[in-house]
Amino acid sequence: MRTDKKLKLAQLRHWRIRKKVSGTSLRPRMAVRFTNEHIYVQFIDDTIGKTVASASTRGKTVLDRDKLGANVKSAITIGTLAAQAAKAVGVTEVVFDRSGARYHGKVKALADAAREVGLKF
């Protein structure tokens, strides 16, 4: 399959999911994005359009951020850091937005790590 066709299908999948998933002030949307090198997690209140908390492999508070990448081991680390950042702001329940990625591997590891810290999906 051509690269432009793959990107178009991924964009359509992302839009289809975003039509159904929306965050509120009580249950913000936990948006997860994986690039080839980094992992980004944001807790977004869609009613006012603000990011409540965030974590990523590029964050300055992350220990050994030079060694982190877009793999399962880093996803576990970022999942725990993201959940701790959300709990520090007072968020305990979230709506999970996987941004069109399949729920296995890195995405599942990140979600499980966030659940272990105490977030409810």
C-alpha cells in the first residue's frame, strides 16, 4: 500500500474515534500519541479546550530521558509518570484516546501502567 494511502486511512481512523471520544472537566481525555522516537500523553478538557496535565519522553522532569524512546519499556515509564501528573492535578478518571493506534504493544503497556498507579478508564 502506498504511504499516502496509509496516512489518509490513519487520519480517517483518528477522526472517526475523535467523533465519539470527548473529555470533560470531571473525566478529561487522555490523548496518547506515538511517533517514531517519542511518546506524548496529554490530559485534555475538551469543554474549555485546555490541557490539564501532560507527560512525554521529552519532558525535563523525566529521569534518563536520553535513554527513552518509543518502545514498550518507555511506554510503561511514561504511563506511570502521566498518571502521577494527572493525580497531582486531581484527575482520577479519564477517557482513553489512543489516536487511531491499535490497542496492543506500546499502547496497552502505557494504559496498564497508568491503571496500576490508580487511573480509572
